Amino acid sequence: LGLADISPDGRLVAFTTTSDRNQPAIAVCELPDCTARRMLPAPPTRWHWMRDSLGLAYIGPPTSSDIWVQPLAGGAPRQLTRFERDGRQIADFSWSADGQRIAVARSVSSSNIVLFRGLRPTAPTR
């Protein structure tokens, strides 16, 4: 997994790890010596610190179309964004320097299956 990040207030570090049950998790501990370690379930996608250092924001499953916040104090995650259900998914997000705004990159994936019949190989041209 290998992700780690220092909280905006510089007092905490969060990093990906595995739990005692060998499940993906995020460990959060106090700097400088990683005391008071707390374990949070690891979201399956990108995560970033909230600007107040009180929680971790992540792209929420199952649709990846909204951002959720897991408070460090515990409790259920809360939904931060409520985008229209238009099929677009969040690829990434980032906070503004002052923590007042959030930039979100959303996209939609599409694909087509095409069957070609009767094609014959051609000799290379020179």
C-alpha cells in the first residue's frame, strides 16, 4: 500500500498498513514518536487529510462519485459531497491552500465493442 501523509497541523501522521486481522487499514499516530496509535478501516481509494486535521477524506465506494469523511474521533463516516448521479466518478481531489475549497477531478468511462468481419491481411507497403 505504502501511502503516508502528515496532518496539516503537523501533529499527526497517517499511513496505510494492515490490521491485526490482516485487513487494509490506516494507522494514525502522534508525532514525533508515533504514540497514541489509532487504526481506521482503509478506504479502497485515495484519501487526504481534512484541513482541520480531525479526519480523513476519501472517495467513497461503491460508486466513487462522492467524497466521504472518516472522523479520527470515531463514529460513522459522513458524506461531504453530493454530486448528481450522472455516471461520473471522482479520479482525485485536493484542498485549496486555505482549506476553504476543494478541487475535484471527475470523469466518465465509456467503451464500445466492435466486430470486424471479412478483413484480409495486406502486404506491407514500401
